[in-house]
Amino acid sequence: MSVAYYANYFIWFEVGRSEFFRSFGSSYRELEALGLFLPVIEANCEYRKPARYDDKLSILTRGRLVSPVRIRFDYEIKLSDKTVVTAVGRTVHAAVDGNGQPTRLPTKIQQVFK
């Protein structure tokens, strides 16, 4: 059908999250080294216009603190001209420790999302 595969949007959301953390001087790798993991507990994507193979895309990612143990990310995927929105979505993440038990986000991370 010459359009981007629908599940790729969730991969692009992950790229947006990774870049979001980098923009604040951190990374997923650093969080995991501290014993903090952020599994996805909810994911949603609304497809608006198809992205075609080889289209250049931009990913706008916004994050907000839902609670001391939960983060929500909102995404907007646009064609690189930034006028055509191809999809919007969200993911919600729980903060867990290495044993999978809920844990509070570090204060530094909470402040990024306030």
C-alpha cells in the first residue's frame, strides 16, 4: 500500500521519548543503571494521514507527571514540513524497580515533568 506500517508509530514514539530524556541531560540507559525502569502500561495511536515510505518525519513529544510513580507522554508525528499531522498518540509508563515493584520517580525526574 506504499504507506508506513502502523506499528512503526510506536517505535517512533519510543524515539521521541528517548530524545525527550536526552534534551534534559539524561537517558533511559542512565535511569536503568539507577535501577529505575519505565514499562509502558497504556498505549494509544490515532492515525490521521498516511506517512509514505521514505517520508521525513518530525516527532513532537511532551511529558507530564501523572503521579510520583507514573509518567504520560503525548506525541505528534508530522511530515518534515511540520504542517501535516500523520498521527497523534500517548503512552503511560509506571516507574518500577529491578524487581518490577512500583517505585517513586527520583525528584530530579519529577521536576522535569512538572
